[in-house]
Amino acid sequence: MKIFSAADRHLADVLRIETLAFGNGKEAELVENLLQDPTAAPCLSLVAARGGVPLGHILFSRVTLTEAERCVRCALLAPLAVLPGHRNAGIGLALIDEGVRRLTVSGVDLVFVLGHPGYYPKAGFEPAGRLGFEAPYPIPDVHAGAWMVRALRPAVVGSVRGKVAIARALDRPEYWRE
Ligand SMILES: CC(C)(COP(=O)(O)OP(=O)(O)OC[C@H]1O[C@@H](n2cnc3c(N)ncnc32)[C@H](O)[C@@H]1OP(=O)(O)O)[C@@H](O)C(=O)NCCC(=O)NCCS
């Protein structure tokens, strides 16, 4: 499997994967909006392909940690999509790993996600609220475990707390209902 940065010419494939994976066009629309949103930049958009056929996509956008004691660089993972029919073959986790590797190289300290609490811990994420990272919108207690963080450097967790501020394209309450 090959994982590469999505260029403009891959946009149609990316939107198709997002639409088919989620069964509606909402995440495809979010991806298009984030890629055009200066408050989300820099975005990291990766495609996974096998035999030249695109099968998965992941997007990370820039977020900031407000009210924090010091400056840390943060990203948000959303969305992640793998085509039905190609699931449980390691594509999603490979996309997360490659994204995290590239973000680490570029100096990012923390990656946040709101997602399946049974899935993202497989990629090193842990519940963020109890570590002092407040979500952009309140997450009901029953879903608190869905708001997660992965530290890309040692000693970041525990030494900084704050509230995550997201890009304009993500600033809609419906994106924050788990
Ligand atoms: C969630 C998704 C990205 C996973 O991608 P994938 O390539 O199938 O996952 P991987 O092969 O990398 O990982 C497989 C492992 O994750 C587990 N897993 C897969 N989807 C899961 C889910 N929704 N919740 C909990 N665990 C999940 C599998 O059981 C498997 O576990 P195992 O290794 O212990 O057997 C994919 O199912 C998908 O695109 N779903 C629809 C869109 C979506 O929900 N995106 C995520 C939004 S938070």
C-alpha cells in the first residue's frame, strides 16, 4: 500500500471515498471546506492506495490550544475514511501512523480527535478531557471518551492544559455531536 499527499488532482477521489465511507456527502463537504479555509492551514491530506486504486483518506487541520500556559502546536484529525469493502485491512491505522509521523517531523506536539473510543486508542490516542484538554464544544459526559488526544512528544501531556479552538469550517455544533 502506498500513502501519499493528496494533490488537487486527487480531490475527486478523496470526495468519493469520503462520501462512500460515510454514506452521505457531509464529510466530503467538510473536507472541501477545510482545504479552502485559511484558518485550517496547514492541512495534511493523505491518500492510501493499493495498485494505484485510492482506498482511504485522512485529513488533519491546524487547531490552537487557547488559555494554555505555553505555546504548543496542535492538529485535529477529521475526517478519516476507508472504502467499505476494504476495511479491517489496516488502512485506517496506516493513514493515522503516516499522518502522525509527518506531523511529528513538522513540529506538532498534540493531535486531537473526536471519534470512536474503541478505535483511536489502537493508534495511541487517549481520553483528552481528563488530561486537561477541553473540546471546542461541550461533549456530554456519556461520550466523554470520544474526545481524545495523542501526544507526539514526551512531557507535553501534564505540562499544558487548555481549550481547543478549531478552524472556521469545523465551527458548527453538528460536527461536535458524537
Ligand atoms: C473507522 C474506519 C476509518 C476504520 O478503518 P479500517 O481501515 O477499517 O481500520 P483498520 O483496519 O486500520 O483497523 C482495524 C481495527 O479497528 C477496529 N475497528 C474498525 N472500525 C472500528 C470502529 N468504528 N470502532 C471500533 N473499532 C473499530 C477493528 O475491529 C480492528 O480491530 P483489531 O485490529 O483489534 O481486529 C473505517 O471503518 C471507516 O471508514 N468507517 C466509516 C467512516 C468513519 O466512521 N470514520 C471515522 C470517524 S471517527
